[in-house]
Amino acid sequence: MVAMIASIAPAQASKKEKGPRALAVVELPADGKSKARLIPIAILVDGRFWDASVYLANPRPMALDPGNVYEAERSGKPAGFFTVSDARQAKDRWIAFGDWQPESEKPATKTVKSAKPLEPADDDRPVLHKRQSSASTPEAQPSPQNAAPVPAPAPPVDDPNRPVLRRGKPKPPPQEPPEENLGGSSPPKAAPPAPPTKAGELLAAISDAGGPDPRPYTYAWAPDEQPKLTKAISDIAMAEVARYVKNTPALRFAPAAAFDQVAVRAFDLDLSNNPELVLTARVPAVAPPTTRSRAAKPSSAPDFFFYVTVVGQTDLYGQMRKLFSSVTDSSHLDVFPRLELVDAVDAEGTGRGDLLFRAASGDTPSYQLYHVGPDSLRKLFDSAGE
């Protein structure tokens, strides 16, 4: 009994409460000159996802406190760091401005594994920091002289217990962002950050001090595997569009025989070597011939399209099977938005990838997060509400 108690006690002592894990999207500017922006999506607290745009808002949400650092990823690979410096409301949603630092320009300094809160000692508000990188000694605690510079502390808030997120490698205090006109006019001239490596890109980003390090989710194609699986997922997508048209008799148009704007991405989200494929495509619409001219060819229908998103996975025999599908058209976007894949991201902090989609239905898009199961997708969070 003494031996059993002795073996259990260290495990209980080492168990620590996990801090909040915030999910956001970094918008890299299309012109490569404007400031990058960050949109909060969800925050995971005690195993439940909450709306990050309103969680602990006072009035600014906790996810957008100045000094919070988000680590952006491309298919699980680090792409850069976004440090929040300012947050504003525009069109009924919160947007953060700050400093964007590509991964290629990360500082050579190492991250502090365990640091004291940035606030005075009498303030019990927890401050979270990203743990030390794997390249450094796990048990080493850097001295104050060797510690990495950390962002400036957030301004005082009414709630002294409000946690502060930290993720990635801290940087020197960010500069004040330029006063940007959210109405659409050009912003005042200011020293722009380093231009992103790819313009007009959406990157999933995580802010969490205690979560796992990111890992790649890209699937490595075997020889002659890509064309076979791409055709299989395309056939499923075309069948889903045909089913949608059949179940929507009020449609005035029919889908064309070929896709448009096709994108197929392959992931290995759970290291099973059974790839998950995500296809998004647009299908041009055609007007069926009239009753009097059945022999005439269908005419194209401008400004009307069908949109399809399909997620499939191969089984043990290499056959593609559908896990999820979403089909809509130009006249039903207000009810069934078009799903555009943002990326695979570890939103739950388990090391396994989830799928983040952008739901485009109007001027203000929403975001949907899905967990990929063995037979279907399970929605974890929808920023538009239930």
C-alpha cells in the first residue's frame, strides 16, 4: 500500500490545470503593405468551446488583450507569430491589429519556460507563457540576463483574475498600430511590417501556453495515388451536387458537367496514414432548354453557381468514402453558406488535427470547426451560433 501511494502521489502532484486555448484566423493583406489582422473565433476552457469574440469581454474580449501572442500555422507547420497590440469593433465583430512576424524572421532568442507574471506581485492574475522549445534543456530555467524579451503588459482591467494568453516566441513590445479607417479608405502612411510570404492568405492561429507544439498534417502522396484519390473525391462531389439539385425542385438552373475553381487538399490528421481529402469547388450553372427547343444546347447562367465541399477518407483497402458534404447555390447562401477550407489545426490541444472552414454567406463570414471521426464529421463550434 505504501508503494502504491508513493507511485500515485507524484502523478497527482504533477497534474496541472490546463489554461485557455484560443483559436483565431490571421488575415494577411492582399497588397502585402497593409497591416495583418486577427479575427478571434473560439476559446477552449474546461473542455468546452466558447465564442472568443465575447468571452470575458470587458468590453474587449480576453482573446484580444494587448500582448497576446498567436502562433499561425500552415497545415500544422509554424508560419509566424501575431502579437496583439490593439482591438476594435467593425461590423459587429472584433478585429485585432498588431505585429506580424513570419517564421523565417523569428528571433534567435529562446523562450522563457516559466516566467513570473508581468503585473505587480500583489496581482494574482495568471500570465501564461509558451514553454521552452524542444531544442533547449527541458529543466533549464534561463536567468534574467538571458531571458527573452516579453511583450508589454496589458493595460489594467476590472477583473484582476483575467488570464492573459501567450503563445510562441515573445517579441519586444509592439509598436503602436496606425490608425486604420475601417470604412474602406486607405490607411495613413506608417512603417509597414515585413510583407507576408503569400498575399491574401488566411492562416489558422493558436494561443496557448501549455498546449502541444504544432506538427505537420500534410499527407505525403504515394506514387500514382494522387490522381486516383482526386478522381474518387471528385466523383463523390459531383454525385452530391446531382442529389442536391434533385431534392431542390424549385431551382431554375442545372449544374454544368464540369467543376470550376477546384481545390483538393490531403491531410493525415491522426497519423493513421489513411488520408483525409477535402475538396471545394464551384459548379457553373446552365439554363435547361425550353420545351419547344429540347434539341438546343443548355445556355450558361451568368452570376449563378453551385458550391460543393466534400470531406472523404480512404479505408483499409484504399477506397474513398464520404465523411461529410455541403452543397448550396447562389440563391440559398443566406441559409446554407458556402464552406471554404481554411486549414487543419489542433484546436483541441490533443495533437490531432481538426478542420476549420470559413462559411461565406455575406459581408460578414462566420467560421465552423469540425472534428474528423472514423465515419463522419462532428461540429465542435460555429461562430454564427447554433
